[in-house]
Amino acid sequence: MDTSKELNKSYDFSDVEQKWLNTWEQQHCFDARMEPGRPAFSIVIPPPNVTGVLHVGHALNNTMQDILTRYHRMRGDNTLWVPGTDHAGIATQNVVERQLAAEGKNRHDLGRDAFIERVWEWRKEKGGTIINQLKRLGCSCDWSRERFTMDEGLSQAVREVFVRLYKEGLIYKGDYIVNWCPRCLTALADDEVDHEPSQGTLYHLRYPLTDGSGALVVATTRPETMLGDTGVAVNPNDPRYAHLAGATVELPLVGRIIPVVFDEHVQMDFGTGALKVTPSHDRDDYEIGRRHNLEMCKVMDDHGVMNERAGVYAGLDRFACRKRIVADLKEHGYLVKEEEYPHAVGQCYRCKTVVEPTTSLQWFVSVRPLADKAVAAVREERIRIYPKTWYNTFYSWMDNIRDWCISRQIWWGHRIPAWTCNECGEMIVETTDPERCPACNSTELKQETDVLDTWFSSALWPFSTMGWPEQTRELNTFYPTSILVTSFDILFFWVARMMMMGLHFMDAVPFHDVYLHALVRDKHGKKMSKSTGNVIDPLEVMGTYGTDAVRFTLAAFAAQGREIRLDEERIEGYRFFINKLWNAARFALMHVGDRSPACGRVTERPEQLGLAHRWILSRTARTVDQIRRGLDEYHFNEVASANYQFIWHEFCDWYLEWIKPDLFSSDETRRDQARGVLLTVLETILKLMHPLTPFVTEEIWSVLPGERPVLMLQPYPERRPEWIDEQAEQEMELLMGVIGGIRNIRAEANVHPSQRLDAFITNVSGPAAGLLEAFTPTIAELARLNSLSIAPVGSKPADAATYIYNDIEIYVPLKGLVDIDGERDKLARERAKTETELKKVTGKLGNDKFLANAPPDIVAKERGKQAELEARLARITEAEQRLAAMAAN
């Protein structure tokens, strides 16, 4: 054996991982290929924020992408995985502003240009953290093509898209109701607002009719906005208010006279059916105000502080104003009642400040024409969404889509390429900075101070990263991309917008498939958060259990459409699986590592091989089919499960044990046949596992016999229908069933592993009996038997434990081998303990108060515990009955 190519006794992942990361990069293994005639597979990374660090969601998302990329690379496809980061306008500006604040400064002290330079310095120094962490995860991106949403090429693409959309009339500037963050001091798109459940108060207010005939009662959760009321609306079909045509009311505390208008938007069954209308501070009210030409009265400034139009309340914070107004309304008799009211409150997705709807002069994309193209592409299945449950959500959102507010009142980002002439007011929008006004030739031009929404640049990501607007070789080879893998929660932030932009500017879909994975939660189904202390840090667990174990766990849990409940104990469990593969490879190398000419791969026709070899090749072929199908259909959990089942239970537990006599045989032909099949199957296993666990497989591959170019560039296992052998599988299933039955008896009776037994089999005849007789030595060795006899039907040895496999009866005499009294005492103690635990759980589940108040996951956990305890009691009863039968004999 070549001792220079050995595996260490134990798998030290820390040394192995860094070694192969360096090797792959040095050998340019991740570089994109563009060879004529080959199929193309391409994928663009959802660009993480430049401020980010690797969290468990990133680890899941990028593990899935890497599995697909490595799989297609091994299939020989022209493969490109584009990496990069997003400039994250608001988040990055906040980071640098906090640094300035620590120095006693703010961005205005520096000025715009100096501040932007400071952000670029931060990005150069700190902005690559998450990229290095993705590399540690094993991500096989083409790192030579790393992009940034504000690099020179992407900035050119952003300008080109903005200008074209403007000149097509799809971008406009105007006053409109927007979501405003008083903390970040910028507008937000609808999908940048998180709606969090909150327990609020519904205030019923009395608005006197000016003719003295009574009053209208309106209900609101934001009484401070009443200062901006310019009307009260009722439904024209509501008979309670039919007499109020032309009526007016007096605005409480303010004295302003405002009209009563009739609008079908008003819900007659909500509150009193009368709605206060504040067009400048509510989206629905804005639309009512436009329909009825109501005044737009804005009573707050950008900081959420009441302005001069709020009268005596000017200068108060909006929430302080709410308290003051409620007190004043109560004092003057305008407050009818207050009631608790649960509702959803909009928060800024970045800083969690309560968002304030307000009218503002902003830039918008008219998205309806773009959205219609995207919907058509999905309906025509030019874009497929996985899992399918997201189709209805997608259609619903797209059908109700609003124009997209793309301007942000910050400095870090793509500055809007629009200039206004100070002389004549002409608006100039161009891809290059203008020097003169085309209308009046003035050089007094002022550029817009706003920047574009971060999602605007990332919406171009699939084609801008490949060199557009230039028609590059990359675009011709890799666009449209093959699949987008991302979290479901940015389906509308990003995915839908990429569809719209790709179809509009490339006249082609940006990707053929979209895979939306679920969020990762803790083992109890709770959202991970630092405050609850249940966060699993992927970097930490990678350092504890190894990257391969973390990757395999994430794949194993990634069932389509289901939330991923991650448990560190499962990561540890899969580390044992990685070690199992390592040890199996060490065993194989003891026999195939000398690279002797006879130790080749399978060269014989499968039918000429022994039963175990034919069986393992047949199972290998079926596993290859199952895994390829799983990868092609994005069933990552099924891919992981198929690998686990085959490697641990079939290859390690059965095949390696079965062929030990062959490997140590003096019969050279028998020995070399086993070595050839062993090497063939091990090579196949390493290739199948490589996309999931790249490090351990690459290390094992490197020490197998012969010259070994890196595994990640080897061909992926092809389907081998000629290896399928139904008969071999059926025969091995029978033999394994009998051996498993005898092992089960040993385990149930606590027979020491070194103790050899006698076994009897009845109710078997014909080919099955012949097979069992032919393999009696193997069965005896694997089941630790002195003898195995096939007895006539109906015969049963005395003092025998029984196991039924299909219709075959297996008997193992245990008299003298089992301490019956001792086992009875042990079972009695186990029964008492189990019954006590079951009584406690059953009592809890029988308590109506517990069922009503406990969280659903806790109730489910208790029900699972109950079922487990009941099953344990059943097993104890079976064991007691078996002991009783033995004692009677």
C-alpha cells in the first residue's frame, strides 16, 4: 500500500477545509466555462448586504445554490455562479453615520461628497466580510466575477434603465402618498414595510353637523391625524346617512368646516360607517380625497413632529400629540368611547420605526405594464415557481400592485440621473451628465439629491452582472439564468422586479425556475432571535461540527414549502454520518489502496458477480437515479435522505460486513472481484455526495488509487440501467430480513454480542429455503450463530424467542442465556417509570385550561411524548410476555 496516500485515523475537518478551499481557488476550479456545444447552467447569488455577516438563512440559501452548481459542473455543463454584494443604501448609511456619531459628527458636517468617500472607505475595509464567510461555507462561485451593485458596470446599467424607462413614460415624478420612515428620513416602498400585530385603541369621536341637527361619530386609531382631516366620508348605499347630501361638519378642536362626501370605499359595517378623511396621512384617504377634490392638509414634518398646520399642537411628537389630543377631546366632550383594537402597524423594515403614510414629491415607476409581462410569463410557465403553493400569492400581489416609489432621501446609493435647469425649469434625464440645458442652453443645472431604492439596482442583477448594456459573451451564454434560489419573503422585493426588468430590457425571462425556501426556525418552530437566545450561528457550528455536517443538515431539512426546524443535535448527528463515511473509506483503502492492476473497477458483466456485489451495484444504480431526479426537481431533502440511507444502512451496515470474507479470502479472483466492486461503489458515493459535502469527499477522493484530479471536476454518476438486478435485490432482502430478525431477538433479550446462539427457521420452502441454506455460513457469521437450521412447518423449539419476517418464522432458544428474574425486575422498574410519566402527560392533555392556553407547538410536543410513552409500554408488555413464555417452558 502507498502509505503516502492515507487517511488519518479521524477526520480533522479544520485542516481539510482550508486545504481544499486553497486548492480549488488556485486551480481555478470555480471559473465559468463557455465551451461551444455544451448546455449552460447559470445562477446569480441573491446579493447579501455589504453590511452583513453570515447567518443561518444565508447558509441555507447558499448551500442549496452550491449543491446545484457543483452538480451541473460535474455534469459537464457550462456553469456560472455569479457572486456579489448589495450596497444596501439605508443600512450602510446607518452604519457609517453611527461611526460619525461616535466621533461627534454627522454626515452634514462632512458634506455629500466627503461622506460618500467615507462610505467607500468603509466598504473597502469591512464590506468583504460576508464574501469570505461564503467561501468558508464552500460556495463555488466564480469569485473572479464578483460584482457590487454600485460598481462601475452596474452603475452604468442602472443609469441606462432609468433613462429608458423615463423616456418611455414609465418613470415619473409626482406628489403621492408614500410610506415615510421618520427615523431613516426616507420614503419606503410598500414591500419595505413590515406589518406587525399590535394591541391598539379605537377612538370614537363626535364630529358636530354644522346645521345643529346632530353629529357624525367616526372611529380612528390615530387621533393625531384628525388635525389634517378635510372631509368625512359615508357610503352612498348606507340609509343612515342618505339625508346628509351637501352637509358639512365642524372639525373638533380645530373649528374648520369640512364636507361630508359619499364614497363606496367606506365600509358600512366598520365602526359607525362614517370615516374621517385625512388625504395627506392615509393611503385610502388619499384616494378618496383625489376622487372628491378634498384639500391635502399635511400636519407632520419628516421627523414625525406636528408642524405649523397642527395649530396649538405644533412641535409635539406625533405620539405625544396623540395623548394630548385624546385628553382635549375628552375634556370638550368629543370623545364618545375608547375600545381595545388589535391591528397591524406598519414598521420600517430596517429600523422598526412606525412608518407614517404621508404625501411627498417622489419618483415612481409605473409598474402595471411591466407586471403584466411578468404575470404572463408565469402563467405560460416560461417561469416556474417551486413550491407551487406560491403561485396564488404571486398572482394576488401582482394583480394588486401599486406604482413603485423608487426615490430615497439618503446619500449612499445611485443618485437619480435627473437635472433641473435653474433658468427655465426644464427636466433633463440622460445617461451622461449634461453640461447645458437643451431648452435654453443654460449651464445652471441642479441634479436631484435623492438616490434610487436599493432594489432598483438589484432588479437588474441577472443581466447587469453579465455586462449589459453591452452584448457580452456571458450574456449570450448564460442569460436567461437557470434558477433563482431565494427566501420566500423577498418574492416581491426582488424576484417579481427581476422578472419585470428582465422581460422589459432583455425580452426574455431572467430565470427559468424560482425556488423559494422557507425560513429557518429553532427546533420548536420559533423564530430565531438574539433576545430569545435561540440563534444558531452557522460559523460557530461549522467550527464545532465541520462545514460538511452543517451543509448536509441544511439539505436534509429543506423540504419544499415547509419551515425548517434546525436542531444543533441533528448537526451533531450528521457529523457522525460524515465520520461513518470517513471510516468506511479507511476500511476500503486497506484493501484497494495498493493500486494493484487487479484492483480495478467493475469490468465483469454484473450477472457474473456474486450476490452481494450484484445487489450493491443494483442499489447504487437506483440511488443514482433517485438522487439525480431529486436534484433535477429541487428536492434537496430527498437527495440528502437517499445518500444517508444508501451509505449508512446499505453500503456500511450491510455490504462492507458482507464482503469481509471475500476481501480476506485466499481466492485471488474472489478477492479482486470484491475489491473492484468496492472501489467502484465508493467512487460513485463520493461523486454523489460531493455537491452536499464537498470537503470530506474531496479529501477521500485524493487518496484513492491512481492519479486523482480534483473530484469537483469529475463526471457526475450516470444512470446505469444494466446494473439493476431485481432478483439480487429480492434475494438480499430475504437474507437481510432473516439476519435482522435474529439480531432483533438478541437485542430484545439483551444477549451479549459475543454470545453465539442457535437459530431455527420454519415456514420456508422452495427457492427461499435453497437460498437460506446456500448462505447459512454468512447468516451465521453476521448474526453471531453457532448453527442455523431449517425446521419443518409447525415445529417450535422449547424456550425460544420468536420473530416473524414476512411469513417466515424465526426461533432462537434462549434458555440459560437470559436471567429471567433479573429481566423481569428490570422490566417492572421500566414499566413503573413509564406509567408514571404517561399519567403525568395524559393528565396535562386532559386539562382543558392547558389545551386552551399552551402554545400549539407545546401541545404537539406533549402529544408526541404521549404516543412515545404508549409505544414504550407496548414494547414492555411484549417483552414481559416473551419472558413468561420462556419461564413456562
